[in-house]
Amino acid sequence: MKYLVLDVGGSSIKYALMNEQAHIEERGSIPTPQDTLEHFIETIGQLYDRYQDCIEGIAISMPGILDPQSGYCFTGGVLSYIREIPMKEKLQQRCPCPITIGNDAKCAGAAELGFGNLKGIEEGVVIVLGTAIGGCVISQGEVQYGKHFFGGEFSMIFSQGIEGEDFWWATNGILGLLKCVQKCLGTDQEYNGVQIFEMANQGHSKVQEAIKDFVRILVKRIYSLQCVLDPEKFVIGGGISAQPILFEYIEEINNEIFENNDYYVKPVIEPCYYRNDANLVGALYQFLNQE
């Protein structure tokens, strides 16, 4: 059996044709519609049209606060046109097949808990670094959603004040990384994540220092979560988790902050086993379990 699995992000929709063992037989990506719900549904509908003759259903991972049982989206994260939408119902009108929808970070959490670097862990946390910051809390070996499906919405944690730029998403999402680079380079030039890490991997010292500034904020925020949740382990996914230099700096700064300080519990921080595919694997895992 094959399934169309979608990972909806703020800038692109990654899609994959997967089997029940989570083997990816075909993959690609298309831009995420930024304008209307209708455009969003039609974009997914066109992917369905391409694969409808060979799939058993569609498994979707997407940002926002949503009910994974009903497929109702209270919000769509950075996709502001998604608010109070019975998303599963609307998608099935365009794509008449079984569909499941899960929060992106919760899907990553399910993937890591079931098959990855949180397997066998009772208390853990998944952090997904992308356009914003996804989160998933694992407690007693299960994904936690919270009373309002808001558990793990790390993007909305205040970091310093009450202004929008003080939310965690603005300091450790892609915008935060860009700001660190612009500050170190003394420029307003725009760079994407690929360009930033290309410069760092080529030995650009100022860009490397900018990434360290970004990581220093990240590690301190992770420690705040350690104080509240006290998990056994944190795992980090998202696009930049595929960059080895990121984890070199995380280890360096984690050691730097907590060196010779026995009073604090030093967080254990690792990459997601599935790295940038964690959302896809978790979405399929949710589909197979719900169906």
C-alpha cells in the first residue's frame, strides 16, 4: 500500500509517496500558498490528482493548533488564512479519500517516539526549527496535546517582553537566524537558510559567529524548558537540523554554559533521527494508527 504524505511548512509543502514501512518512493516540494484557503486546498488537490490511482489516503503534517481526531484547525500557524476551519472535511470534498491531519511538531514527536531518538523515552521534548518553532512534549511515553491542543506551542513563548519580536519564533525561527547574520555582517541583505549555512561551511567566520549567537539563544531557551518539564532528552528537527555545524555549536555552547556548575541539570540535546523527514514519518504513523 502507498500513501501520499504531506509536510506543510510556512514556505513550502514537502510531499512524498510512502509505503507502510515509511520508505519514501518518490518525493518533491512545491511552494505553500500564501494568499487564500481555496488556493491551499486546490494545491493539495492537484497533488491528489497526480497520485489518486495508487494511494490509499493522504497523511498531512501542518503548523497550527488543531484537533488530530477531527481534523479541525483552530489556527494554521504562520498561514493566517487558516482559522477555525474544518480542514479535513474541506479537503475531502476536493480529495475523496481517507485523510488525517496532525500538528507538524506532534507528528515529529510521534515519529521520534515510535521509531527514532526518543524510542523508549518516557519524558522527552521535540523542537522543530523552521519558519517558526514547533514543539512536542512527551510525557509517560505519550504525545501530549493539552486541554486546548496548545501544548508544545513553543513559538508563542515570550522571551524578553510583550512585543511580537520577543516571541521565541522571532529569535530561533529562520527570521531570528537571519537577524543574527545581518547583525554580525552589518547589512540588511536578505539570506535564506541554505545560503547562511553555505557561508558558514565555507569558513566565513562572521557568519559562524552569527550562528553561535543564534544557538546561544536556543540553548538558553531549552534550559528554560528543562527547568519546567525536566525531560530525559531534547531532539531537534526541521530544515537546519540537517546541518552538522549546528550540532557542533549546540554541544560547544551547552558545555560552555553548564561547565563546572553542578547546580543545574544540563540538557541532553540531539538531532531527530529522521532529521528533516520527521514530520513526514510522523504524519504517516498517525494515519496508520488512526485508520
